[in-house]
Amino acid sequence: MAETIRWNNEVPVVRQTDVLVVGGGMAGIGAAVAAARNGANTTLIEQYGALGGTGSTGLVGPFMTSFDEKGTVQIVRGVFDELVRRMAKTGGAVHPSQVPPGTPYSSFTVYAHGNVTPYDPEALKLVADEMIEEAGIHLMYHTFMADVLKEGDGVRGVIVVNKSGMQAIRAKVVVDCTGDGDVAYLAGVPMAKGRPSDGKMQPMSMFFRVGGIDDAALVEYRRQHPTERNLFATPIAEAKAKGDPLNVPRDNLGLYQTMRPGEYRANASRLLGYDSTDVDSLTQAEIEGRKQVQELMRFFHKYCPGMQNAYLVDTGAHVGVRESRRIVGEYVLRVEDVVEATEFPDVIAMNGFFIDIHNPEGVGKAEPPGVRAANAYEIPYRSLVPLKVDQLLAAGRCLSADHVAFGAVRVMPPACATGEAAGTAAALAVKHGVTPRRVPVDELQQTLLAQGAYLGARFATPQAPEPPVPGR
Ligand SMILES: Cc1cc2nc3c(=O)[nH]c(=O)nc-3n(C[C@H](O)[C@H](O)[C@H](O)COP(=O)(O)OP(=O)(O)OC[C@H]3O[C@@H](n4cnc5c(N)ncnc54)[C@H](O)[C@@H]3O)c2cc1C
């Protein structure tokens, strides 16, 4: 057993807040904005110096569909749609209603790749900062949540570390938006990880941007290879046959056009067997990720039409983590719910993305054969409420779902929508002096609808207000 030491220190309590949101990715943005707009004194802490998480500092994008799979109804609205519209107004995004399937914005993919939102990560950072400021949220950047304060079964705050030292923040309700479920894990919530058979998780990828691409040549390549499910499967197979294989475990590449001509974000590396909740493993993933990017650039130059003069713009500030810990909540969203579109009395968000499981062990995908998500399906509030621990909610990548259902709900639009639901519920819990477990679901749903969320056709959806855009 590793040596341990006991260590005592006095830590200043720097804040008392109603709602503390830990993690400023898409879930954290949704949670903090919703909590503050519903009257809660709200604090948001984030370990990096910008909001957006995987979608900004991780360079991942576009936002996958916020519509139903058929592309007829926008089913993720609320804070997510406000964010997108504000980004679009400044030229930093294209609204998903304008994006058909099969375009360079969705890596020429047709199946389940309509109505994506191309955006500039800088626009996301900027608009998120503005929305947080306008809502009067106390934002603490460069602040890492290191431990949890608990009284009985309830979370009462956290210990953070930052350049000012170690600090305590007291909170009435904490919303865990860390992706990895750090707060829930430290608070003793039962957690799930990976697939049930062996715990293996979807691989990580180091996202990167590539410039200097001949857009027309890429479009022409695609026209000539209409049966390729994903881009560049043919050159990958041909190079392998020649004895010069791509030394990255991929049999196709994702290249998503950005807002700039000739520039694409690459979803092309594959980091197998790493665990983002183990610092040594995470460190090795970052290092291997950057090595894979170099190998991919070699391959692009040599084998990919239109990419002979491509250059590396940048890699993510951190590797992209598809899957790690999830809370075990009052309800574990099941693959059957995603396939059969189960109607939940406590629906708080909807999604229309397909079941997308990158193979944890090699190339290709690992969805169970024949299993297909419904056109649109619901996410219940109970999937945000952890078992055993009170005064805590979880949203985004760490919500409660089985491994296969998680493959569908893990993308950014539902991350923001579940964050918005969790933040709204946290504010209602504070207002009524109850635990999040006891929040009146009717009131939560009516509040979400009034602020522009969509909960399905059986709820009357008021016209979402046109979001305010400050003059800039
Ligand atoms: C390689 C890859 C490709 C993907 N492709 C797409 C795509 O094209 N489109 C799409 O919509 N989705 C995609 N996804 C999924 C999607 O990006 C994520 O699941 C989603 O962004 C998760 O949002 P989140 O807010 O839950 O978590 P995150 O984005 O991970 O945000 C968590 C935030 O919490 C912070 N944090 C974590 N721990 C702490 C701590 N202890 N203290 C303080 N701060 C902390 C982090 O810095 C981060 O900002 C992809 C994911 C990956 C990894």
C-alpha cells in the first residue's frame, strides 16, 4: 500500500453561496446561468482560464445536432440556443437550422449529422463570459476543486486550490459539472465507469485544427467517394495495403470545417486504454495524443487529396475525454429508453443524437448491432440526482446512464440542457429549502419551459424569447 500522511491546515472560507457549480464546460455554463437567473446567489469554478470545457479549450466541435434525428424540430433550446444565437450574431457560429447533413461542417457525414452547429471556440469563450457576467455569477477561474465538505449525507461545500492558496467555499447546493464526476466521487456517490463487462471506456482523442486545406479538393474527393461512411477510409486502406499504414488506430477520419476557409478541426486521433481519473494515465494520453497528431499530419500530406500543404494550427489545451465516471442516480437512463423513447413524468431535457460508441479496443465503432436511437428521446430529472448524497446534482458527461445510452447523451447540446435543468432545480431547492431530491418536478418543468427549454410535444412550449444581445 502507498505511504500516506495526515495533514492539517486551516483554510479560509472565501465564499458562502446558494448554488456552487463546479466545472465550466457546456453543462456548467447551462447550470450556472439557469441557477442565477432563477434567483440563486451562484458561484462557478473552473480549473482553466476559459469557459466551454471540451468544446473550447479541448477544441472539440461542432455541437452535434440540437434537432430530432429527422431534422424537423429543434429539441435542445433554452440556454444552449441562446448561446448559439448570440455566437451567430457576431459571426462566431452558424445556427443549426441552417446546416443540412453531409456538408463539410459535419465532415461530409449524412447519418445523424444534420443540424450541427459549427462555431469558433473563441466565440464560445467570449459569449459564455458575457452570459455569466450578465447573470451576476461569481466566476473563479484557475480554481480546482480538490475536496468536498460534507455534513451527514449532505454536501456543504468544497475545498479548492488556486493561486491564492487553499480555500473553502460553502454552498447550499452543489452542481457537479466536472465531466469526470469529481465532486460526486469525493462525496461518496456510487459511480459507474465504462462498459459493464470489463469497465473499458471509449477512447480519448486529441483534437487539433488544420489549416491550408484546399476546400474544393476535399469536396471533389467526397464526390468521388460517395460510399465512404466517413472521410478518407480509402487512402487509409490503400496506404495499409502498400505497407505504409497510418500509425493511429483509425479506419476513417473526422474533418469538420471551421468558420474559416481552408481550416478544419480534426477528430482523427485515438487514444486507447487511458483513464482521465488517473493522473499518470492522463499525462501519457496528452503525450501520445500530440505524437498521433504528428503522424496524422504526415499521413495528410502524403495521402489525402487537398491536404498536401496543410499545416497544424493548434492542438487542444487538453485531451478530449469521451467517457469516464458517471453517477449512479435515482434513475439510470437505459439504452431501451433511448431506443423506445420512454416518456418520463420528470422529463427535463430531450436529445436526438445517435448512439455513438468509439471502440474502446481498436478501430471503428462498438455500438451493439441493430440498436438504433429513437428520432427523439427524453432524459429524466432523476438521472441528475445521485443516490445516497444530498444537496448535490450532476449534469453533462457525468449524469446517470448506462454505457450504451451514454453513447447517445454524451454530446454538447444535451450537456448544456441537463446543466440548465440541474441549475434550475438547484435554485428551486434553495428557494423552497428542500433537498434537490424533493424539488417539485411540475414547477421545475414549468420553469424550464418558461425559460425557453423544449420538453416534447406533450408540453405546450411557449415561444422562446429572443435572447438579449448586448451592443458590441
Ligand atoms: C474527442 C471527442 C469528440 C467529441 N465530439 C463531439 C462533437 O463533435 N460534438 C458534440 O456535441 N460533442 C462531442 N463530444 C462530446 C462532448 O464534447 C462532451 O461530452 C461534452 O463537451 C461534455 O460537456 P461537460 O460540460 O459535461 O464536460 P466538459 O466539457 O469536460 O467540462 C468539464 C469542465 O469542468 C472542469 N473541471 C473538471 N474537473 C474540475 C475540477 N476538479 N475543478 C474545477 N474544474 C474542473 C474542466 O476544466 C471543464 O471545463 C466529443 C467528446 C470528445 C472527447
